Amino acid sequence: MLYALRVPLPSGIAALSNRDYRVYFTGNVVAQIGSWMQTVSQSWLVLQLTNSPFLLGLTSTLQFGPILLLSAFTGVLADRLVKRNILIATQGVQATLAFTLGVLVWTDRAQYWNIAVVAVLWGLTSALDPPTRVSFVMELAGCEHVVSAVGMNSASFNAARIVGPSVAGVLIARVGLFAGFMLNALAFLVSIVALSNIPARPPSPRTGTTTVVQEIAEGIAYALRTAAVRFILSVQVIISFCVFNFSVYVPLLARDVLGLGSEGFGLLMASLGIGAITAGLSLGAIGARRLPLRLIAAAAGCACAGLVGLSAVRSFWPAAALLAGVGLTGTFVVTSCNTSLQLMAPDALRGRVMSLYILLSGGVFPIGAFVIGWISEAWGVSTAFAFNGVLGLLALVATAWLPATRP
């Protein structure tokens, strides 16, 4: 059994030598599979109810918009409160929301406004979850195994992106849309049980008496005066705005360009996940504490170039291959940025630094999703791919040369 292992593990999975991380990782994998099932089911439900690319993009904007508004404050909470308890609370709320949406779909009462309300409530809890989760991983794994842990988290997230959409596509076709939501609620309960079996760790002691606003300002000041942090956050913004809008891109590519149904949509999402899981495992196996910033920027350029290629595809296999490539390079960038920031940030500031990472990545995502939905509605998703690919390449060039962001 894994709990009895005492032999050294390969560097890519070395974080599993820690019992608490193993328990967390197991529950988190189950929750991630359920979340991807819900992502696919929700996107397909919006298209089924509205037939509108614009409303599909608006749904993502509503779901991720609270991150833009609240992440700076939630980072302070992540530094002040017991992280395990925060995650149990947020996942309990999300399990309830998933079950509610599943019941509405099952009873044939779902309307677009229901999805919009659930998206906003989901976003409010999600604003607290990511900065807590990324610093909680560091808390469990420690500096010694943080590269392995972040790489494994990325690999599990993207393995779930393979399994979840594939299963959801089959369930939508064979059982109905409600199944993905119900199974996601069950998956969250499994994750909550796993978190409950991890001992609670008190937060790092605070030095002095400061207000929330002062603590936010302290985190921002650290990021602004650290050149490498400025550069990493700039690259992360570009990737989040231009590349990581797959919940809008891929269903429109499947339905409107390739003429596929829900199962084809699931397979395209799985192709994306194959590339992404390869990136996560590769980074963990490399084991480097910090990757060269030029390598991170080059991977970001490859991801944006992949979007330009997707604007020209008209058949399944080239689309699947390009999505795998974009998933690989995009995930390499995100995982490298995550790892680098966690290693750079002091313990007492890590929650706030990672909240800036979430703010500038998850926060710009809803803006990008809105733009993609609008362009796709007006000119088609192929134009949206080309626009964001070219925009990302130009922004990366500017980031590499402007004194404000160049390290």
C-alpha cells in the first residue's frame, strides 16, 4: 500500500512521500474529475438552452468575475485562517450548487437565469478557494517537494480534463445532462472527507497589528519591487486572457466548425488534457526549483501560435493535435509560474502573492471569455482563435521589451 512506502520515490512524484499530501491529492483528483464533468455539462446546457456563443462567454464571465473583485482580500484570509477549514467550507458550498443545478436539469426546469445565478455563487466561493489551495499545497509538501507537488497537481487537474469531459460527453448522450452535475456534487463530498482526515495547521504568526488594506498593500509592494515576479505575473495575464478560454472555444469549435456532438466535444477536451497532463508530469520530473524565464516566455509564445493554427482547422484530428499542443505549452507556463512564485514568496506573504497570481490569471479570464463570446457571435470562433493568438504573441513581445515588466 502507498501509505506503507518507505523507499525514495522518483522526483516527479516525490511529494507522495508525505502522508497528508497523499490524502489531499487523492480527494482532489476525485473533485477535479467531477468539476470537469460539470464544466462540459454546463457549457453544453447553455448552448442547448440559448444557442448563443455570447451567452456561453457571459456565463464564464459571471463565474470567474468575482475572482477579479475579491482575490486580493481572499489572499489575506488565506494567510490569516486555517487553510484546510476554508477548503472544506468552499467545497461544501460548491457541492450544494452542483446538486441544485442537477435537480433543475433532471426535473426539466433549468433556465439560463438559473445557470447565471449558480455561476455567480460558484465564482464567489472560487475567489476564496484558489489562493488558499495553492498555499495549502506548499504547507503540505514543504519547500523540498513543492515542485513535485505543483507538477502533480497540474497533472491531476489535466488528467481529470481527460477523464471528466470524456465521461461527461458519453453521459450527456446516453443518460442526460443532469448526471454530470449530480456526480460532481458526490465528488466534492469525497474531497471533503479526505480534507477532514488531514490535521489542521495554524496559520503563520502575524508580526504586529495591521489592517486588511495594509496587508494587501504589503503583498502588492513586494510584487512590484521584485522584477522576476512582475515578469511572471505579466506572462500569466497574457496566457489567461488569450489561451485559457477553453470552456468557450472548444464547444464552439466542436459544434460550429467541426459539426460534432457532445461526445466529439468531450474527446476534444480530452485531447487538450493529454497535452496538459504531459506538461505537468514533465515539470515534476525535471525537478528544477526555478525554470529560466526565457523558457517560460517561449512556451507561452508556442501556445499563442497554436491558437492561430486552430483558426484554420476544419477536421477533427488536426484540431485534436493542436489542442494537445496548446494544452501542453499553456500548462507548462501556468505550472512554471505557480511554482516560481511559491518558491520566491516569503512564508508570511505567500497567500497574498498567490492571490495576486489568481487575481491576474483568473481575474482576466472572464474578460477574455466575454471578448471571445462576442467575437464568436459576430464573426465565428475561427476568427476568435486568430485574434487571441496574434494578440498574445504581440503582448509577449511587448512584455519582453518594456522596462516595467522586463526582469
